[in-house]
Amino acid sequence: MKFRCTLKRVVDDSYDIEIGRKLQQKLADDLRNGLAGGIKRFAVVTDSNVRPLYAEGILSMLRDKGYAAEMFTIPAGEKSKTREMKEFVEDAMLAKGFRRDCAVIAVGGGVVTDLAGFTAGTFGRGVPFINYATTLLAAADASVGGKTAVDTPLATNLIGLFNQPLKVYIDIDCWKTLPARQLSSGLAETVKHACLGDREMFEYLEKHIDDILAGDEEACEYIAEKNCDIKYRVVMQDERESGLREILNLGHTVGRAIETVSDYTLLHGEAVAIGLAAQARLSRSFGYMSDEDVNRTEQLLVRAGLPVRIPEGISRDELLRKLYTDKKVRDGRLRFVLQKGIGEVVQFGENDYARRVSEEEIGAVLEMM
């Protein structure tokens, strides 16, 4: 006997990204106007750095508006993006009486939005969530696409799910409280977007990188909007990363490996910057980039306050081994997204945007760095 379960779905996961300044009140207004439907209970997930700066104010605002809200705080830093920390947040929410009639509000950078979005996707088999991004890195990388995940000792971002938020708020005013190193880290993903999809943006960054680092309002708004636009144009065509979306991993094969091997002493953007420099040199070795293209890419990263060389003390052999934990690996073979000049990536076939690279080929590049 056979019984067929027909479960076809048509789902609209569209959402708005609000870019502006001091958006806490806008969040409150949106909730009052039905952003989360009839939900009255909110779990505010944040980290130890962001809590006193922004999350406590949002928590108070929610309570003042009559919502039942609780704060759940994780230690700041990439080391908190783990299954164990997700379990901590889940257990704490359960202990506070949270059930399926709640929503999650992530207030923080990419670690917080990744962890909170993943938690929301599995808590009660799925509850709504909202992202309130407080860093340039989160604005550039976590605001579009719905990827949520945690890291493990064996691999990064391979345990997770696609989960789209109700809305994303990018509060540019929050960038003013970022340490200079964190602001530079966020710029790595911005440079990546320009390298892979927008030569005009790359040239804008070359002219205005100092303005962005100084907090110029017009320049900051420009990159916030451009980051969203470039990533959206990719994600709308390939939400589940079946091909084209892999281009958003430009620089991340080496970047993620070196971030882990450094035991996270390098910030995510710093590691990605080194990865961008590595893939540019690899692209040049295959004839996809000129010396001038590579130099311009590296010079822009350096001007943004980012490293383009592998730090002392990181083992080349250990780094090579770590490359095999990258999610683009197929059949045990390394695969790299590669830059084509400035503003494009190389397409290798129908819906194929990554090239197989031998250990010897990437090893020679790493040796030079």
C-alpha cells in the first residue's frame, strides 16, 4: 500500500531592509503596526559588547510599549557562534517560559544575527525573527539572504538553515561606536562586493575610503545601500546557493580557513581580506586578472586598514589542510570563486562559478604570502 502526501507550497519570504539612523523608534512603530502580527513576547538576543550600547535601550522600549521582553546575552566574538551557545540561548528562553507564541529580535553584528536567526528557525519548530544590525559587517554580510549557521571545530557555517527575517534594520549611527579595527573588518565584505559585482562601487571606494573610515554620512549610506543591492541581485536568483550564490564566497575559502587557524585572533573581515588577496593572486596565475588589478585590490584593502599577508606563526600546512573544510569542496577537491578583473567573477560553465584548484596551485600562492 502506498499513500502520497502532496505538500506543495507557495511561500513569499520577502522582507524590507530599513537603512537609517536611530531606528529604535521605527522598530517600535513597526511592531505596533503589525510587523510581527499579534505576537506580544520577544526574546532580544545580543552580545556583551552591544548589550549596554543598544540592546538594553531596545529592551526597555519594548517593555514600555507593553510587550513581554527578555534579554539573552552571549559573549562577544566569533567563538560564540557555536552549537553550544545556541543551546544556551534555547535553554534560557525555555526557562523564561518562551514557547511558540514569541519572536526573536537579534541586536548586534553577524555572529548575533547568525546565531539568533538559526535559533529562531528551530525554536518551537520555527518562530519569526527580526535583525537589528549594529555593525558594518552585519550590514554588508548578514542583512540579505537569510543564511543562518554556527561553526564547529571541523567546519564553519555548515550547520544551519536558510531562514528569512521579518525585517532588517541597518542603523548607521551604530557604526560610530565601533572600534576602528571593527569598522575596517566590516569594510572587507564591502570591498568583496565591489570586486565581484560592481566596478563603479570599487572606484567609489578608492576615492572615498578615508571618508567612510571618518564616518562621513553620505559615504556610509552609499555603501550600506550598495552592499544590500549587490547581494540582493545575487540572492534573488539563487536563494539556496545552488550555483550563482557561491560568488558571495569570494575570498572566503582562504579567509575562513585562516580565521579558524588563527584561533579567531583575526577578525572575520581581516581574514577575508587576506583571502581576497589570495584569490586575486590565484586569479592572476590563471590569467583572469592583471598585475594592475591585483595591486589595486590589495591597495584598497590596505587603505581600509586590512591585512593582505598571512601573519607570522600560521602554519602553511595547517592552513592547506583547513581549506578542505570549505563548503565549496566537492568530491574532496578544492574549489575557488575567482575574480575576473575588477567588478566581475569568472563563470566556468552553466551555473558553475567555482574552479577546481589543486593543492599545489593554491599552496604556491600561500607560500608567496
